[in-house]
Amino acid sequence: MILFKKVEDLSSFLNSCRQQQQSIGFVPTMGALHAGHLSLIDKCRAENKIVCCSIFVNPTQFNNVNDLEHYPNTIEQDIELLIKHQCDVLFLPERDEVYPSQFDFKKFDLGGLEHIWEGKFRPGHFQGVCQVVDRLLQIVNPSSLYLGQKDLQQCLVIDKLLSETGRRNIKLSIEPTIREADGLAMSSRNLRLSTKERQAANEIYKALLYVKTSAGDTPLSHRVEEARTHLANKGFRLDYLAVVDANDLTETDDRSKTLVAIVAAYSGEIRLIDNLFLN
Ligand code: AMP
């Protein structure tokens, strides 16, 4: 694996790959890699000649300074894991490389997705995500991009970004959520849970399963309400738990649509998100 810290060096390496008609798959991450990230690397490995991963904790997508300051850093272990999973290129830039002093911060049109759910509770978050993804796509210019369904709204936002920025030629792959044995969706933030919080954290997945297994005649809204109460009783502070149309994330209980239950909840200081398709 080659580690690049400078945009110029990475660009010239990837340009030569492109000249040789080599497909470039890209997996953007913020590090503290776990099996969820590695499933994206493995898929990317299976489908491309060159596997490029980036690790950059993007300050512009954090609306909470404490979250940014305490974001886990396990870079040495990350590098070992990437080598083991046959990643070819790691882009590990400093902040100035991604956002040079004359950087032109754009405003992206994300339609209704920007201000609902994650957008509502994390104002500015998706503009920050788009800033960094737009910049990384400009640098890496991949043939394929790999994202995790765990961040479903982010997937829809980036899909919109690809359209808005004329990058529909990039193939977008959305990969299933990888979970711990007890059902908790893997997340770098799980490292910050106390032992007690970690033990209880799978209640979030259980709540989603409860909504999913609701019998056909029970109104979904009842199950959703019960799941909210259950999580509150277990000590979680809910930002939202809802059933939405998977295509645009509007709230609905129309079972003829592709439905997904989405949740964001705090366990102590740590905010966890998850989702589960219902049909
Ligand atoms: P992050 O490092 O949190 O920015 O995540 C980088 C990529 O990994 C994003 O596309 C995430 O959706 C994806 N990802 C994070 N957690 C998981 C998971 N448990 N399963 C699958 N993909 C994941």
C-alpha cells in the first residue's frame, strides 16, 4: 500500500493508473476503521484494479466541537488493517491539503434532504459532508464510490451531490450495515461508549427490529410510538425514531412503499444512528 499525504502526489499516481485504463474504486472514511469500513474495502477490492481509501476527520461536518475533538484516532491499526485487506492507496491528508487557504467553500443544493432528520439535528452537517466529498472526488476522480447504508441519509445526499456536480459517471455502491454480534451497528463512535452504555446500546437495533416485525394489521405508528417509549425507558435520549420512504426519507406508513425505520439516539454523550429496511 502506498500512503499519500499530498494531493499533488496522489493525483499524479492516480493519473498514471487512469492512463493505463485501470479502474479506481474509492472508500472515503474518517478512520478508526472497523469491519463496516473493511466490508467497503473488500467490495471495492473485488470490483476494481486500484483500491483507494481516504482517512480524514473532516472538521466542516461536525456541528459539535466535543464530538470532533474526541473523534477516535487509531491510525496505526487502520494502516495495518488496510494492508491486510489489500488496499492499494491510502490518502491521509492534513487539513490544509484538503482545504487550502484560498479554498472556495461551495453551497450545494441538496433539496429537501438537507433539513430533515440528521439535517435538522445537525445543522450544516450535510453541507460539510458535501464539501469534503466534492473535494475528495475532485482529487481522486474514481470510477466507483463505496458508501455504507448505515448512513442512509448521507448516501442519498451524496447521490444528489453526484447529480448536482455532473458526476453521474461515478458508480455509487451502497453496502449493507455491518453489526456487532448483539446487533449494534458498527461505528467508530462505539469506542467512546462506557462498558455499561455499550451493553445497553443494542436496544437501538432491538427497537428497529420491533418496528419491523409489527404484524400487518398493527398500525406502524403504534409500533413506532412503543419503540420510542422503550428506548426512553432504557435511558436513551431520542432525536428521532420514524418510519420513512427509503427514496426520499419522507415520513409515511404506506406499506406499498419501500419503508425504512430510522433512528438517532444518545447514549450518555454519544449519539448513535441506525436504520433498518422493513420490506
Ligand atoms: P465514517 O468513517 O464513519 O465516515 O464512515 C465511512 C464509510 O463507512 C461511510 O460510507 C459509512 O457509511 C461506512 N460505514 C460506517 N459504519 C458502517 C457499518 N457498520 N457498516 C457498513 N458501512 C459502514
